[in-house]
Amino acid sequence: MSAVVLQLQQSGTALREALMNKDWEAIGALDLQCRQAVDDALSDPHSPAEELREKMQELLELYRDLVSTCQTEQKRIADELVGIQQSKKNAKIYQLFE
């Protein structure tokens, strides 16, 4: 396995672990690292095509999972914010009757 393909694999593995832990700060940094690894792998003329294709496919699936998880988390947070806003409104109404 070439060094750039190995770097791509390691970056993807680290990103998957951060996603499983929902470590959003690490995900941001690892996303940049993965992008750089992809750029490096694509620009290296000695990258084995079959290994590169396989790792890129794995990374694509990982990013699909990442997008799905982010959308789910975004919805959860939006619902939580709606609940907070509703609680504030209810508290204001309650204070009117005290």
C-alpha cells in the first residue's frame, strides 16, 4: 500500500472514530485532513489505482454517514430550540397570572 493511500485510510479511520463519538471539533479538523489526503492521493502519479478507488469508495460511504448524522443532529437541536422557545412563551404566560 502506498504512503498516500495509507494516509487516506488513516484519515478516514480517524474521521469514522470521531463520528462514532460525535466529536464535532475533531470532525472539523479531520475533514480538512481527509480533503488534503484525497488531494495528495489524486495528485500522486504512483498511487495504485485499484487501492485508491477502494479507499475513495470507503471515504464516500463515510461522508454519506457523516452527512446523515449531521442532518439528524441538526434536527434534534432544532427541535430542542423549539422546545426552549415554547417553554419561554409558557413561562411568560404563567408570569402574567401571578
